[in-house]
Amino acid sequence: MKQRIFILWASGNVGRELISQVLRKDVKGNHVNPSEIVGIANSDSYIFDEGGVSLEILEDISSSRNSAISCFSQNSTPFDKIEDIVDIVKNAGLDWEIVFADVTAWKQELLDLHKKILLESQNFLVTANKNPISLYSQTDFNELTTYARRYDTNTTVMGWAWILNFVHERTNGIADNIHKIEGVFSWTLWYILSELEKQEKTFSQIVRDAKEQWYTEPNPWDDLNWLDVARKLVILARYAGHEIDITDVQVNPLVWLQYAQYSGEEFLNQLENEDASFSTQASMAESQWKVLRYVAKMNYAGEKLSLEVWLMSVLKNSDLGTLDGTSNLAVISTDILSDPLPHVIKSRGAGLAVTAGSVRVWISKMLSSHLLTR
């Protein structure tokens, strides 16, 4: 049986990588669940063919950003709002048949789309977009995750490690209450801080180098602010059974909010104002046999919940201190898996190939859900 896929934000970096991986690994019947891309969409238009989007178009989309934009302009149909694609699929008689893959970073309109897919169709949704389940209300989260068999969110946090499944099963499956989650959830920030501890380059130069090597978002502010890490902490805390909002997270940004007003070369130049401070912090940590990490922490003790995201120094031989490579890491303490021997989950950090591969993993698991729920 073929798994029909509709990719959202197909011309984005992850979307193009996802198309490339599907073309190379999934469309030739290499496994029990071969995939077929029947739809691709950008923020204002879509291409849909119930028999499968042509390989020529898919190859053009996946080859480069410029080629993708050109291909969309020549072959796509505009829509009034992104939710229209749900009706397009239903009108083609493909309800129950489609897995939507959300690899966007959009906000409110994706909450509306997620709800429409789950509440007004019988199709499936795999999302790498953290916003709908972290930036909006607990009620929205509860409504979306009610449809667990048709809605997979694992790629939003350490997708290769199945950490959300682990947290959910400990909490709801066996009542093994979670007392603490402490983690490094941004490989980009790990890389920047690890380079800083070498004390060979200034903070601003490291960020500049990371941007040139595509280790950061096009605007590095999107990595250096606190939001990405805080969203992941909110998702983990909600899966651990806590009713919270993003405003409940206490944040110490890696760099202060004043830098949000800058972009491009001006942003990198302004970061030079932080060089002395970061050099001092790195030297102080080294003098104490510690290293800097940007850490997210949930602590639940005596019915009191605290959520924090901040820059801290940790011992070099600690779980967080020994983290290396392109990895993310979480240390989880529960009733059963208690300190001083907590459960440690380590996995590859996000990147284009890693994120796209994780989306494909969870798409492949939707086939069994399809057979069970139909």
C-alpha cells in the first residue's frame, strides 16, 4: 500500500530535503510502505495531483531554493487560506489516505490547519512545527493531542529519541511521575558555547562562522533567543501532565531582547558588544572545571512546578558537561528512575537531514494507524 504525502512549505530547506529523501529512498518500493507525494504547498499556493506529483516537478523543487520558487510560480494554484488544502484532498476522495507533513515555522494559521485536518477530516498529520502545541493554550494542546493515532508530534523535540513517547508513557501509561527534566535542546547553541570554551575566538565571530556554515537559521537571532528552547520545554511539561503556558517559563536569554531589532550584518556587528562578557563567563567556568550550557529545566517537587531556561555552568564530567558532537540530551528523574541514577536520553540534534529523516520515520508509522482506525 502506498502512503500518500502532502508536504507543507515544500520550498523551505527541510521541505526540499524531505522531498529529496522520499525520491531517493521511498518511491521505488524499497520498503513495505512506499511513499507517493501527491501534494506540496507554500504559504500562498499549492500543487496537487491525486495520482502523484510528477517526478520532474519534485526534482525541480528539491534541487535548490531558487528552482523551487520558479517551479511554484509556473505550476502552482493559489489558495485563499492554507486550510483550503484539506477541502481539496477531501473533494478528490482521498479522506483517510493522506499524511500531511508540516515542516513549516508558521504560527496561528498552522494551529487552524492542524485543527481542520484532525477535526474535519480523517487524514493524518506529522509535524515538526512546535508552535501549535507550545505557543497556544492548554485547551488547544489537549484538543490536538486527543487524536494521537492521527497526529504525531515526536519530531518537535529530539525526534530520533522518541522522548515525547517516553514522557507520555511514563506519566500516563504506568503512573511513573516525572520529577525533573533537564536538557540541552539546541545543537546550534551547544556548538557556539563549545567553540567559546576553546577561548580561540570571540562570541560574535563564532556566531558569524556558524551562520556561514549554515549551523544557524538565516537570522541567527532565531537561534540565540530563548523561544526555541522554551517551546520544547513547554511541550515536554505538557506531555508530563502539567497544564501550563509559554508565559510560565522563566527565561534568561542567551542574548538580550534588544538584539531582536537587528538583522543581517548589523546584527552580527551588534553582537560584538557581548564579546567581553562571554569571554569572562567562559574563563570563569574553566577556572572551576566547568563548561557553559544553555539548559532547559522542569522541576516538580511537593506539588510545585518550576520551568526555567537559562545559561549555566556545569561540571565537565556531568551528563550535560560531557555532551559532544551534534547531540541533544535530556536527563529525566522519575519515581522509578530516580537520582542519583536518572534516565539519560541522547540523540542527534536537528539538522536538515535529521529533521526530514525523523518526519519520514513517523510518516512510515502512520500506515498501521491507518489500518487500525479505518
